[in-house]
Amino acid sequence: MSIVKNLAKGERAVRIILGGILIVGGLFLAGWWKPLSILIGVCLVASAFAGY
């Protein structure tokens, strides 16, 4: 069974940029927003590099 990657170049760029903003922004946040934004940012960047 082949694995189908469902990610265009534009969507990949948006995920990387948005993930980077969330990771860097998360360093300046306080409370539970900090780990939440870093986690979501890492997930976005990882999914962009994985292609899903």
C-alpha cells in the first residue's frame, strides 16, 4: 500500500511559519499557554516536514 502525501508547497510553508511563530511566541508566554503553544508549534513543524 502506498502512502499518499496530502500537502502542497504553500500549505507546507504556512505550517512552518505558523509553527515557528508559535514556538518562539511560546517562550514569552506564561502559564499553561507556554507549553500549549510550543507543543502545537512543534506538531505543525513536524507535520510539515513529514508531509501530512
